[in-house]
Amino acid sequence: MTAGKDAKAGDGKPEKQWYDARSIKVLKGLDGVRKRPAMYIGDTGKRGLHHILEEVVDNAIDEHLAGFCKSIQVILHKDGSATVTDDGRGIPVDMHPDSKKPALELVMTTLHAGGKFDSKSYRISGGLHGVGVSVTNALSEWLKADVRRDGREYSQTYRRGAAAGAMKPGRKADGTGTTISFKPDSKIFSEMDFDFELLASRLEELSFLNAGLRIEITDERSGKHKSFLHDGGISSFVKHLNKTKTPIHPDPIYFSQQNQKFEIEVAMQYTDAYLRTVFSFVNGINTIEGGTHEEGWRSALTRALNKYMEEKESMQLKGEDVREGLTAVISLRLQNPQFEGQTKTKLGNSDIRGIVASITYEKLVDFLEENPKVRDTILTKVLEAAKAREAARNAKELVRRKSAFSTGSLPGKLADCQVRDPKQAELFIVEGDSAGGSSKQGRDRRFQAILPLRGKILNTEKARIDRIYQNNEISAMMTAIGTGINDECDPKKSRYGKVLILADSDVDGNHIVTLILTFFYRYMLPMIKAGKIYVANAPLYRVKHKGTVHYVFDEKEKNALLQKLGDTGVLIQRFKGLGEMNPSQLWETTLDPETRRLKQITIEDAMIADEVFSTLMGKEVIPRKEFIVKHAKLARNLDI
């Protein structure tokens, strides 16, 4: 219906029902980023906080890829702000012909404004969407840009994405480069503290991927400082990843090839472990979900080793065979990468699959021809893996058959829930039969399922796939969850929206949690990435004071409570285990969605996670002892 010129706004309808031109909001400048920050940085918690700093670092990395930056410094300040300095060319400061603004201001305050949309300024770049540093600006309380260029320093300050004043030329300056200082906006972020160790790990990762680039990070809050320079590139990266493992050939296999449109580097080394560690990157961006470059490498690796296996044994190798115990880094630099989303976790360029496969097959066959001893060592390793896979096939098929949705085929010890919608259902993996019994009685059977485990499960870091399928406790978990494992793991097939690990809050309980998390990280990683894995915290103490009951979860919390309550009339009960808690107490403290404490398991940094699990749960004793000494405060509850 079209209103005439005399009709009143809303055509007589209540204002809340209006939907006309006035209902359409136009967000100016970077207001859209502030309105919907998660669209650009994933979330507004810890991950998003670090993402806005990494966007600034990515710009400096792009200068290195273009051949102009040799050094990057990152400083974390006491007031919560951060500074990133590079010695690249410096962001242009001349007047933009269309906007009539300095290029610096345009870059900092406009989405999709940058020098990366053609191949002249940046042949290869990670920040191809042109939104990186402007998003950092939008989500910062304040940001200051200092540019050294054309023999002078230029500065401009911004507040919540908008210029706070004109760009100002300053003193004379030697050299070139850009310094960006910013303070994340507390109105946007729920987490405001930068994690030094997390950032240091990611910066070291970048130094491996960019041979000859020095990257330093300084934490003024703690006085910590780290400097990274790896001339060995990704071969050094592979050696670093294998420092807690035992390689079966002395040096990583390395090959590379480049032309005007792309550069591909691959480094790989087999170890005597049973698990694979593969990291893939595009233009320095960690493609944690892989993509076409990783798919091409995988198919070529299988084909190349099958070429030689046919001469040795009449057995057809599969992908899981040739990747057992393999540590590999694949680094692709590409002119026009097609990422899935701004967070860039998966490469989608379809032509890259065949290109990488062709290069990998040719280079790997050449290497194996020229190095027969290494070739035979690798073939022996993958042949053992193939035979173990065959031995596990029957057990695997049994698990698959049990993964049907009918409750009759589920593990006998599983007390399933009534709902069949995975979004509403949750599974508690509980340590011990007695705790499992109390949990079954205390749960809400409409949506909560209980799977009790008996004792410590198999350490999957040190076990081959056939032993994993034959282990009763792990088999029960796989059957109950129903997603499959390894390459077949599909979170969409999970019978439960949440999988919660529940164990005693003591040394043994923490060890069991670590063992279960090791299994999920190594064999069901997509479930962690999908945000479906949790640890449920059980209380250590029940404190009763003047008729009021308090449950506390650690010594620090207990001491704070006692100081608040005083010493008079306080009764303290320490729970030795979940089995000591009656069903009502379990419901109140660990099962009730309204009162329980959950920790969602996330992988903030894959390199750190890989090192932690391989160190704590692997075969090497010395690295484990060194890790526990270094991280004694974190590892005090681990019985390793």
C-alpha cells in the first residue's frame, strides 16, 4: 500500500510496526564493523582480541613478502595497548585523487581500501580483503599511526575508527616503515589481556614461514622478550615440531617451485610416532581447515609412495597409511587466494589442487629415486601402518555398525537421553562406575546421557590405530558419539550437541581428562573446532556455614570464602571423588545447566597444542620433564 502525501507516517499503525524508509539504517564509515564485530574477527573474546593485533602484523608481513621489510617488533604495554613496528615502505601519505584524503586516513578508516587489489603494489599478500587494519582501528578505543616515508614522519590519531584530527607531518626521519599503536575497546571485547605466550608462538610460526625475517615481541607487563629469526625456513619449522619426537630419517624432505602467480614450499619428515602433524599456510595465513592446496599434497603423497610400494609389496596404500608419523608443513604463496570468510581458515581455489598435486608428485618421486635409503625406511614405516589398518578393519566396521541411531546398538553402559535432536542432547563422559551411577540418578534424562568409563583410558598418543579400535572404553566413546574418527570425523553426525568430560578434581582425574582430550585432539579434532567438547568442573569442597552450603572448586576459592565467612561455625567437607557425591549434589554442582561450571575446549594455537600433547603424552621422557619444570604451575595436577 502506498501512502498519499497527506497520510500519516505508519499509516495509522503503532510505531513499533512501521517498516518504511525510516526503518532502513545506513551505517557510516566503520560503524558496521562496530555493530557486528564478529563478522570480521570471529568473536569478541580472546580469539578476536588477538585477531586485531594479528591483522596489523599481517600488513607488515605483506611488506616482507613484497621484499621491503626485514624486521617487525611487537610491544605489549602495561595499559593494555599494543604497538607493531615494521621497516617496510610505510603506508602512503599522499592525497588520494578521488577521496581527497591522505591515503593513510583512507586506509585506516575505510573498509576495502588498500593496495592489495592489484598485483602492482603487492604481488602476494595475506591481507587481500582490504579490511584488516581498518577493522583494528574500528574496534580500538584509540589508534595512532606513525609513518616514516620520504624522509619525514607523518602521524594521525583515531578514536573508535574515526580520525581525531588531520594527518600531521612531523620531524625528519631516516629510513621507512610504519608504527601502529592501539588500545582495544573495552566496549567491544570481553577479554582485554593479550596472551604473550600465544602471540609469541604465532610470531615464531611466521618467522619460520618467512626465512630471514626477524620478529621480536616484548611484554612490558612482565618483562618477557623473545626474538625469532629462522634462516632455515619451513625445514627448521618441521625440525622444531619434531623436537619431542624421534625422526626416522635425519633431515626433512624439502622441495619448492614458483612462477609469477604462486610459490609452493613443502617440508616433511617421518617419525616413529603413530600420529600425523600437518600444518598448511597460504600467504602466511594458517589454513587450519586445510583446503585445495592440502588436498593436492595429500593425493600426490599417496600416489608417489604407492608407485614404490607396488615394487615392494602387493598392498595398496591409503592416505592414513602414508601420513602415519608424518610431520609436514605446506606453505603456498598465491596471487589471488580465495579464502572462506575473512578469518581465512580454508583455501578454495580449485585449480590449486591439481597444481600442488603435480608438483608434489614430481618432486617427491625425484627425491625418493635419489635417496634409496630414506625411501626404504619410509616404505617400511608406511607398510607397517597399512598392515595395522588391515588388522583394525574388523574392529572399525564393528564400531561403524554400532554407530547407528537405534539405542539397541549403542554401548551397553550408555544411559542415553530421551531427545533425538542433537542440538538439545548432551553426553557426559564420566570417570568411574560409582560416579557414573550417581550421575545417571542425578541427571535430567530428557536431554542428558551418561557414559561411564572404567579407569584410565588408552594413551592414544602412543598407540597405533588398531589398538585404538580394539580398546573398549574408546570404542564405547566412538560408538556413542557417532561421528567417526580421523578423516571421517564429521561433527554434523554427532548424536550430541555437547560432549562433556567429567572426572575427579584430583591428580588421577586430571590425568584422565588429559587422556580423553588427547584422543579428541588427535582423532576427533573437528569436534573441538566445532565447539562441541567441554570439561565439566566438579567441586573439591562443600562448605557449610550457618545453614548455607557453598561448593568451591579449588584451594584459592576455598581460602577466599573462609576469609569472607570467618572461622566460626564453618564445616568443611572435602570430596575425594565424584563417587562420594550423592545424585542431588552432582545435579546441583556439575549437571544443572543453570549452576554448573563448564570449560569449552578450543584450540587457540595449533602449534602450541601439538607440542603440549606430544610432550606430555608422547614417548620421550626428557622433553616431558623439561616441560613440567618449565610449566610447573600449570602441570601441578598432571600425573605424567
